[in-house]
Amino acid sequence: MMDAASRPKRPRYWLGCLFSLGLVAVYVGIRNAIFVQKGMLSPNFGLIHKAYDFNLWELPWTLLALSVLCVILGCFGRRGFWWTAILYGFLAVDLFGLRYYITYIEPQAHEVRHIRIETPKLTQPVRLLHLADIQSGGISEVEAKLFDRIAELEPDLIINTGDFLQVIPPRTTASELPKLMDLIEQVDPRYGTYGVYGDTDYLLYRFKMEDFKPMRMLSSSTATIQTEGGLLSLHGLNLNQSRDYGYAGRTIQAWLGESERQSFRILIGHSPNYALGVGELPIDLCLAGHTHGGQVRVPGYGPLVTDSDVPRDWARGFRKIGIPFLNVSAGAGSNRFEGLPPMRFNCPSEMTLIELVPIKSVR
């Protein structure tokens, strides 16, 4: 009978597995820390693209290569390498799956958030669809499905808070804008479609207003809509005004002075920054986009990037900000700056159906 001291010691393969995994984790951490240190979260979209490629393309291929290497070593009788091969292979498949999910699933989710606002200013309901940041690289089946979904919701009014196109050559703004307007026309809400310009829409300034029909662009301008249940007053901010209330204050005050007090007032801007200055103004609803909700939201932390001055929890969703309500859309599309693919994580593409309904009387 052998005592414990005389038994042959088994190689602690799991220690080698943990050590190699630790080295990979340190390398990945250093690479991502460098991206952040260089200003990736400023945001720098070129660095975001590099981080995406590293973490979801280079890294899984590296892990897959290490898995194959461990299989080869395992074939020479080093059994512990089989477990390491399985671990690396599992991680590689997970990362490839995550890449597919954030590139093709969440960006095309087009979820609908439902909001209900009771107001004494209307006697009949109005179904308002808030749309933002389509940022199409080229009108395709994705956009067609988006507008089919919008048509199913039967909105009375559509308001788009900018960033319509972000075309990828050989497509051009001139080739894609008419296609987008055709999709909007197919929905044909009874009170019309209104929009403002966003960051990616600088090429649209050279087009005539007629080119946007049936959508009406509001840039430092106002529209009044007589509905069956009351009056809506819309005011659209230009891009610079939406970025800073200091630029927007004068035009907002002029609009408030000219609009009827009993009209339901809706202020529209691309960036939500303007909302920081309107909390005490007699406005019913503020609409904005631009932030994309962060596109990548870390559970328990929130958006990594908002590209905005508003509090991070304002980057997506509906809230009261004093007198007005504010709705910031996470967007129907995704950012394509610096060749970025349309990626989203824990922040699916969306649109918001806002039902404006008469306030219930209390007896």
C-alpha cells in the first residue's frame, strides 16, 4: 500500500490553463485601456471601430488559433491542453456570436416604446410617432421593414428628429433621399410628417423643400396643426440651436409668444442639449434624438458614450424635466461614422408611439 508521500504527483494542468487565460485577459485589458486612454469615449469613432474589430474579430480568431494549438498539444499526450482548447474554443464562438448579435440583431430590432400623455388641451386622442436617427447607409429592405412597422401603428402624426441618411458609396444622398421620401409617403399620417436636420444631414441643406415632400422640414420655424381634438403647435430648432439653449432661447421665446396658450406645444430638436434650458417654460413636450441611447449600454452602468451634455440617464427614454415632458429616442438606426458597422448592445433600435389623450375628469 502506497502512502500519500510516495504517490506520483499529477501535473496541475488547470494551473497552466488559468495562467494562459490570465495572460490573454491582461493583453485584452491593456489593448482596451489604450483605446480609452487615446479618447475612444470622447467619442472617437475611429477608435471605436478599431476596438470593435479587435474585440469581436481579431480576439476570437486569436482564441480559435490558441484552441487549435492546444488540441495539437493534447494529441501528444498532454491531456490538460484539451480543457484549455475547449475553453478557448468556447470563448471564440461566444465572441463571434456576440459580434453577429450586436451587428445584425439589435440594430434591426425596431422596438416600439409606448407612452401616454394626458392633457387638458385636447378633446380627442392624437397618435404621435417619434422617429430619430435612421442614418441609412442606403435604402434597403431594412428601411422598408421599418416603415411597414410604422404603418402598422397607424400614427396620426410623425415627427423625425434628424439624421436621416449616412450613405455609403457608391450610393449618394441624391439617390437615396427620394427613396426615403417614398417610404414616408406610403405611411401617409393624416396630420403629416415633420422633421429637423441632424448631424449627418449637412448634404441635405442643398436640396429644396420640395425634395422632402411629403415631409415638412422645420428649421427655426413653426407649424400649427388643427386636429379633431384641438391645436398642436410645433417648433423645430436648427442643429446649432438644439446643441445649446443659449442659441435657441430667443427663437423659443418668440414661438411661445406667438403660439396660442391652449395649443399643445411640442419643441423639436436633434440634440437633447437644448432641454437643459427649458424646464421652466410653458412647453408640453420636447423631442430629441442624437444620443442613440449610447448604442452600447453596460448592464448596471448605462451608456458608454452619449455625445451630449445632458445627464447620462437622459440619453434614452421619457421623463418629466420640470414643466415639459422630454422624450429622447435611442434611434431607429446606428452610427456609421469612420466606417462603423451598425452595432448595438443592450440598446435596441426603437421608435416611440406617444398617445396624447384628453385628461380624465375627476368626480
